[in-house]
Amino acid sequence: MKYLKINIEENADAEILKNAILQLKGVASAEIIDDENPESELKKAFAKTKEQFKKGDYETLVNDIFDILTKK
């Protein structure tokens, strides 16, 4: 899978931009990630914990959370 990273100005409405990008042909998904607020990344990591716990994949879970917390 390929990704496209777009940096926006602080006063831009990210939700409107996201909706516009989702209308483009070939775009499967779009998400807003706030580098200033790592909470969004942490929420994503916790969202997949159920599957990881079911599979017994504790090491990956801990590594994902550790990476998020230590990343600048």
C-alpha cells in the first residue's frame, strides 16, 4: 500500500480537506493525524489491541505503544 502525506497550515479545516480527498478516485481512506497531539496515534494503537490480545501478540503491542510514547 502506498501513502500520501499532506502537511496543512494550522488554520486549515482538516475535516473539510479529508472529505475532499476521499472524493478523489483511487483514495481508499484518509485520516487526520496531529503530530502535536500523540493521543491520536495512541488511540490507533489501542484500537488494534483486541486482535493482538486474541492472538497472544503482546510483544508487538508493547512495541507499538513504546514507539508512540518515545517518538518526537
